[in-house]
Amino acid sequence: MDLNHKILSLNVPTGSGKTLTALSVALKLRERLNQNSNAPRIIYGLPYTSIIDQNFEVYSSLFDTPDSNLLLKHHHLGEISYHQNDSAAEFETSEARFLIESWESEIIISTFFQIFHTLFTNRNRMIQKFHKLANSIVLLDEVQALPYKYWGLVRESIKKMSKMFNIYFILITATQPRIFEPDEILELVPNKAAYFAQFNRVNLHFHPEKIGLNSFIEKCCDEIRRSDESYLFVMNTIDSSIRLFEELKKMELNADYFYLATNIVPRHRLDRINAIKQSQNRKIIVSTQMIEAGVDIDVQNVWRDFAPLESINQVCGRCNRNFSDKKGNVRIFEIVNENHRNTPFSKYIYGTSALSIIETKAALGNKSSISETEFLQNMDAYYQKLKEKIAGDESDKNLEYMTNLQFADLYKSFKLIDNKDYERQDVFIEIDNEAQRAWSRYNSLIKINDPFERKNEFLKFRKDFYDYVISVPSKYVNCGEEHPSGIVYAPFNSLDFCYDKDTGWKRSTGDGGCYVF
């Protein structure tokens, strides 16, 4: 590879080993660059905190439980711990936090939020690691998760940063978005079409007629009653996913049932993903779109509510992932809410006039079925149409802020994680003994008057605490007086009223059982 190329693409099918291939590429590139200067730092970015822990464990096993100065994990809910075997002194919490947040390591696994908000901010806490980007290798995994409205901003920023600060960027995905023109990015797998052609694990079927949620549930029940295969059902909203799961569970089939969504506490999500991987029985899984990227599970059938084409492609990666002899089947339905003027559930998540949904339907045309070998061609056509029609207003505004050094305005404008149109409330679920200990420890912080000391003490168990916190729309939280921290406390003796062990927070407006401590 010509080292003058600094914007690179690793675009290969889901399930082809991108996580390990990306590290292999980065280490080989690091070795070449080390001949001329200091060894570059490797910064591996992911869109979701939920898959950072999984990938960190993979990398840790490769390096045989490395010290923090070799391999480091950093996100806002991560454990505050920094260890070096050759260090005689133990790092205090404040010191460990500084070493983590300033990326004092050879390989850092972090989030898109941390990377891009370091570029587009004037805040000291984020900017303290800005210089660590210079002369580094930045891996952006699942890059299709970047919002379309920021494509222009990301493109210009990466081009400038790669040139000014000698940064190599590697964009990793099965569905490469058209952020860059073909002559601006080097394909690390130039014959990628041959790989996509060989990956023919699933058939993808689109059902042309809209279907009501009740009718869809009946169809699901009929299907799994007639078959003994495993199924994954991916719904667009938590309410619809809970409805479906409860009806499927009533069938009491000889199968392992699993529910996955942000409605259940993070500790249980991780436990369930591991249980799915380990289960040797027939599996019936109901989830939301949280399962699309980075969750390494394998089922024979996937049924999904309608979504943008990149989401459909991603969910196909959970079907026949391990190449069984029989091809898997993915079926896409446009499910509507009969109780609300037959509104498609996709509109609640992607918007009433989402360009991605419109162009997905246009890219599919009148096709009712496509094979996995056609995915690359379909995705290229889809992203090209998106690029032609995306309004550049948001990116142009932010680029103007950067040009004028208006970083305070840029910080307010750039929101990698959009706030929803409704207010949300963080709720602590006291579901087991560990949760009780975490809440007791959290509540004892009130006695500490010094705010810096109080924050430092909280950092010592922050990860354990947030393992039991979910974010719930405020209309589903029936509570009284606010706790000073803003956290709502659902004690163990109230869980029968407000939290279901299978599906999580009970979302019927007005449910009791939620208290503020």
C-alpha cells in the first residue's frame, strides 16, 4: 500500500471477521510507519457503548490480559481503573480517570462520541486528548451509523486532519456509506465484490402489503408453531416488541425465549446475549434495532419491521451467520399501528418523511426478493441516491463554525446523539443484591459535602451503578419529589408494579410502584 493514502476502507460482508482484520491491518500499518518515526497510537472507535465491552474482551484475549498502557477502554460509563504491572504505586481514582480520558495507551477502544466530540468542541475535558490523534491510526467501525446530515462535516474534517496531523483513517463496515468519493478513499479489499458474491447465506424477502401489528403477531405465532427452527424478530419500537414477546411466550413452546431492548437493565442485556450464544436449544428472540451491529448471534430466520437499507443489511448478519448448509431467510414487513391511524412503526423511529426510508423503497423498486450476493450493488445505489439528495445545511453550518473558530457554537450545534422529541428520565432498578449495594453506596454520597470528593467516590463504582440504570420516557414514570441527582429510584419491593423480569420497565402510563428516594 502506498503510504500517501491516508483515508482507507475495509468494506466486507457481515460475519467475515472485520474486528480482527481491522486490528491486523492497523498493526501492519503501525509497523511500517514505525520505521520512520515513533510507533503510532491505534484508536478504535465504535458507535455504541454496548459493543465496546465485547470487542475489548476480544482484543484483551489476543494480548493476554494487557496493562492499561497497552490496551485501554474509554467511554462515559466505563470502569475507572488504570493498571500497570511495572508500577509500584497504585493509581488513585482521579489519576486513573485522567490517564483514561487523556488516552495514555498504545491502543484505545472508544466511541464515535469521544472521537468526534474531541474534534468539534471547546470543552477542556474532551479536548485534553486532542493531541493524541496526531500521527495515529483511527479505526471507525460500523461507520454507517454516522448520521447522514454530518457526512459533509465528517468528510472535510477527516480530509484536513489526515493531511495536517498525519492521521490514517480506516472506515470499517459491511455497508460503506458514500461519505467520500471513490477517488478519495483507498479500498483495502479492492476485489470486495468477489467476497460479497461468495457470501450467499440468506435470502431476503420483502412483503409488499402493509400489515397491522395484531395480524403480524398472528403470522409470527403461526410460523413458529409450524417450524422447529430458531427465529429473531426485530421491531422498531419497544411497545410493539413487548406485545409480540408476550404473545409468543404464551405459546409455551419447547424453546429458549429471549427479549433484548434498552428497556431492560444493561447487566441483563449482556447476560442475555451471552445466554443466546451458549444456548443449544431452539431460540425465539424478540429485540429492537439494538441487535443490529456488533452482536454476534446466529439464527435461521429473521423477521424485521421496515427500516433503512443499511439496517436491513446489518440485521441480515444475524441470520445464518455461521454458514449452515441451508440458507437463512430474512423477511421484511411494514408493520402499522392500527390504534393510531395505521401509522407505520418505522415513522416513530426514523421520522415521518425520512429520506432513508424513501430511498430504501426506491432502491428496492418492485423487487420482492433479493439474495445476499446482490447486497453490495443495492447498497451502492442506495447510498448514491442519498448523497445526491441529502441537504448539506447542517454540515455547512458546522464547517463555517470551524472556519471561523466558533467552537462554542460548534459544540452546541454538533449532536452525534440526537435528543428525542420527548423527555426521558433515568431510573435505577434495584433488581438484586448487587443493585442494592450499589444504591446504598450511591445514597451515602449525600453525606459528603465536598463536591469533588463526592464525584471522586462515585467514580469508584460508577460502572456497577449504571449497570442498573435505564432511560425511560418521562410519561411512563409515575414519581413524586425529585432526587437531587435526578435519578429515580425503583426499590426491590416495587418491582412487581413497575418492572418485568422478562421485558423490563412496564410502560403503561400511570403504573405505580416507582419511587424517588
